[in-house]
Amino acid sequence: MTAETAGEATDERLRRWRLVLGGQGGDGTGYALSGQDAAMDRTLEALYGAGGGTGPGGGAAATARGGSPGSGPRAAGLGGSAPQVARWLGDIRRYFPTSVVQVMQRDAIDRLGLSALLLEPEMLEAVEADVHLVGTLLSLNKAMPETTKTTARAVVRKVVEDLEKQLATRTRATLTGALDRTARTSRPRHRDIDWDRTIRANLKNYLPEHRTVVPERLIGYGRAAHGVKKDVILCIDQSGSMAASVVYASVFGAVLASMRSLATRLVVFDTAVVDLTEELDDPVDVLFGTQLGGGTDINRALAYCQSQISRPADTVVVLISDLYEGGIRDEMLGRVAAMKASGVQFVALLALSDEGAPAYDREHAAALAALGAPAFACTPDLFPDVMAAAIEKRQLPIPDKEL
């Protein structure tokens, strides 16, 4: 490395640390920012300020500039006026990638108490919409003025439609095969062809010049008897900590409801129980029918679900909850045991999100595991496989690190 190259590398490291630490003479870098770097620093300063606090600003800045996230002296400092925040939202979208914008938005909402500003339509039009923002909007639903609800629904609908595009195709494909994977046929209809097995069975007919396999024999899934369905009940805890799970579960509920081979019911609960099955054709309606926050009565929710089961051997119940039970614990566990004894496939998910390991009640999770219903966190990518395993009555694909 030449002296000139080494000098450039040193300058780049100093530049990144200066953006991470926030300057104000106490960063120790002695590096002066200019141009776009100075403008970027002002957007960070507006949110994280300067003055001794430790917060996520270092992580956001480091991620934005390609450095290593860390803590720094940036602390909250963004003013709370709507015009100022709207300008700041535009600035961060100009200088940072979407993933960092979303982190900074969450910091502004969570650390600076700016949730009230989201009740203004012009603010909603300026934000970068994601699952976490949807959760925040749902928690504000009751306080939201009518003038804002149309804009809020548009924001939520955009996120929901993006999620459906990501999740629907694989979910339908995975579950369609699972509905009767044991039956095979050599004369399948096109949509019933098991392409993986068909290709492997015909590899001897590979034509190199055409780079293709000529299938002499098709292998496909058999079809379940006409009119036979599986019943799926999604039972969702709508306490405040479950916001992201509520969003994903509502989208998956709508996808499952669109499959003719499944009869899907969606139930949300806190200390009360609400059946939102009639809203499943539109997950946005489902989401605005929830009420995030409040207590938790899992026992009452499971009692309602139990009352809706008419064909236990063909029913899958999915409880999505952190298991912090405010109801009658022994009755809750008794209902799970009774459902499993009757033939119901019972799945307990501590979270349905991509937020990492959730907080949950370990004692209740252990009690469910003792009943043969292990509780674990599930990412959206894994959910179709979990449902397929439950439908086929085989071992669930629990992540390597079981919670």
C-alpha cells in the first residue's frame, strides 16, 4: 500500500467515525465534514443531538456509511413541530438507504414521542412505510381523526400488498402440496405436477444440446377427496408487544382464506375475544379491526376457538402469543391438552415476525412443551413450512435454537 493509499484509508475511517460519534469537539477525530457529509450529519444531529447519551444513532450512522455500528454521544434532539419533522423525513430519505430510514423513523417515534405527529395526513405521506410503522398506526387507531384515517389506510394497504406479493405464492404452493402429499399419481394435471420428483425421475433423458430434461413419466400429487377441507384457526394475541406478529398473521390469514382447500378462521384477543373471519378478504380491514394493547386472556381465546372446532382430526389451531397469560393458567393448559387429545394439531408461536428472539413467558412455554406443543418464534419465511407440517401431521420445523 502506498503512502497516498494509506492516507486515503485513514481519512475514510476518520470520516466514518466522525459521522458515527457526532462531533461537537468531543469525538476525538479532528475531522471536518463538508458537502453532502455535513448535510447527512445535520440529519443525524437533528434526531440524536449531542450531549452524553448513548443510543441507536451510532448504529444508524455506521450502517448508513458502511462502518461498524456502535454507541456514541448522540442523544435525542429533534424538535416536535410537524413542518420540521416533515423536512427531516425528506432529508433522511435523500441521504440514507431504506433500511436505515426505517430504523431512524422508529427511533424518532419511540425515543422522542412523535407518535402524535403520525395523526397528521401530511406526515404519513412523508414516512417510509414498513411493518413497524403499521404497528404504530394500529396502536393509534382509536385516537386517529377521520381526516387521517384515509391516508393511514393507504399507508397500511401499501405495506400489506407488498407483503402479500412476497409471501402469497410460496405459501399457496407449499400448502397445496401438503394438503395431500402422500397420494401420488402418474397422470397429474399440470398444476398438480411434483416437478422436483419428476425431474429427478427423468434425469436419464437429459438433452445437453437443448439443456433440458424430456419427461417420459410425470409424477404428481394426488387430490384429496372432493369437498374435504382442513380447518385452520389463527388465534392472535393483540397485546402491544405483538404488533408485528399481528400484521404478518393478518396477511397470512388472508392468503390462507383464499385457498379453497382450507377453511380459515381468524380470532384476535386481549382480555376480550373478537372473531374477524368475515373481514379476511381484506387484511387491511382485519388490521383496523384489531386493538393493540391491553391485557391478555389466552384461556378465554382458546375457549372460543375450542367452541368453533367441529372436525378435530382435520383442524389446525395456531396460537400466536408471547404467553404472558392474565387468565386462568391451568384452564388454558387443560384446553390445549384436550384439543390435542381430540386430534387437533396445535401450534404455539411466540412471535410471527423477523424481529429476532422475543420476550415470552418461559414457564408457560415449558408447560406447553410438556403437553407436546413446543412454543417457538417463527419468521414469515418459515411459516408456510410450519403450516405444511401441521397439515401433514408431521414434526414441526422448529428452528435449531428452540426457545
